[in-house]
Amino acid sequence: MDIICTILRFFLYFMLAWIILSYVASYGRLPWGHPIRKVYDLMNRVMEPLLTPIRSVLKPVRFGGVALDLSPLVIWAIVLILLRVLPC
């Protein structure tokens, strides 16, 4: 059971890094060949298959001209609930 808890905790850190890198890649105006952009693209390949089913159900919240995607928050909450339920 400890290995599952460790994987879930690692996934939370992975997700946090992915969220931070998404802001850096989007608003940092990084060129496509930049190493940070390459790391973000690699992490995005892991995250997108998890987020796509949630995005089909939960549409982004609109704030004027900006949309806030809540699907990472849903996955974060699910992982936290799993960590609470499992005997870690």
C-alpha cells in the first residue's frame, strides 16, 4: 500500500509542476525550442489523457475574456481523497 501512496504523492508534485510550467510556457513567451517548453510538452502528454474526459463534462468557467479550466482541480481532489481513504 505504501507504493501506491508514494505514487499518488509523486503525481501531486508532478501535477503542481505541470500547472506552474503551463503558466510559464503560456505567459513567458518561450520559443518552441526552449528546454522548458520541451519539458512542458512532455508533461502535457501525460496529463492530457487524464484531463480530456473531465473537460468533456466540466466546461471552463468564463471570466469575461478569460476561461478557467477546473479539470486539474478535480483530479487533484480525487487524488487527495484517495490518499485519505487509503491507509497511508
